[in-house]
Amino acid sequence: MPARHPIRGDVLALQPEASARFWRLYGHLWAHGVLDHGIKEVARLRNARITDCGY
Amino acid sequence: MSWLPATAGGATPLDRVFGLRPDLYEPFRAFYAVFWSDRLLDPVVLELARLRVAQLLRCESEQQVRYAPALDAGLTEEQIARLPDWPRDSAFTDAQRAALAFAEQFVLDPHGIDDDCRDAVIDHLERPGLVALCEALALFDGFCRFRTILGVEAPGAVQTVPAPAAAMSLA
């Protein structure tokens, strides 16, 4: 059996339309924009560390 | 007026700030609107959660907005005025109380959401409702901070607006 993505496949799948719209927004945030990827990634990781989010 | 030296056009203060990035504002509105258009949660529960997050984060511009579907479903200004004291107030239903307890802990310390807090939400809203509530709270929490940091101007008085829609300005 193929592995399921722990967020897309299990949790967000309970709200598929919201999930689709979230991933559209999130994907756009990462794929486009005026900030370079390094700044986005540092901000993401720092936020995860402050909120103690292991994922 | 935001402290930003230049703002975009638009009908609302949020339009004029978020409109500086129209490529992000459009998919944001589409995501935001789905909670109302697809009625992912009871509109009163959704509105109480949104307003309680705004109160905790002292976000004036968010606190001044009322979405019409919640008022149409029975939410009153009297109940909103009593929202800060909800744990001791019988005006709130068990489902609303479960969502408000979860919302407060979400903002203050998500690691403090224990099994009882989570299961109370599931009992009233079921598992898809729990997921919808988490997504809605992430939006409300994040965009109260967005409004505060970027100085999105608060309206001078409470304003009731239609349910958010992808093609509409957001109050």
C-alpha cells in the first residue's frame, strides 16, 4: 500500500474543498512572490521552532 | 490608514493593504470564503471563534466586523458583548463552549489542547468539524496578526457585511 501524506492524506482529506483552496494559496506563496526561498524557509522553520512543531 | 507609505486601491482597509499583493490576495479570499460558502461549520460557532481570537489578540479591525450569516442564524450583539466571560455565562451552548475553549487554547498554547478539549469539539462538531475549526483558527489567528502588524485600519463602528466570497472585498 502506498504511503499516505500525513497531512494531505489523513487530516485535510476530511475537508477536501478547504484543503484544495489551502494548497492553491500555499503553493502560490512558495512558487511566486518577492521573497527569495531562503528567507521563506528560514521564517517557516523559525516559526515551527517557536511553536515547537516537530512536523 | 495603514502606516505603509503606499497602499493599493480598493474598497476596504484590508483591500488597500493586502491588495499590494493581488496574486496572493485572490487565493487567500477563495480559501477564506469556503468556510461560509460550503458551511464547513455552524456560522454562529465560526463567528464566535473568530471574534474570540480577535479579542485575545486585541485586533480592533477584526472585532468590528460581523458576518451576516451568523446574525441571520441568531447571534446577537448582546451575546457578543458577553463573549469575554463565556466560561461563566449560560448564554453559550455546549457546542459553542467546546469551540471557544479550543479556540482560546489554540491561540494561547496549542500544546495545551488535551484529549478532553479535543474530544469535546469532536462530540459536537465531529471530526471534519474539528479539522475545519483548526483551519479557520489558523486563518483567524494569522490574519489578526497580519492586520495588527501592518496597521490595517479599523472601521469606526461595528459593521455587518455579507459572507466572504472569493470575488468580493474583505472587510
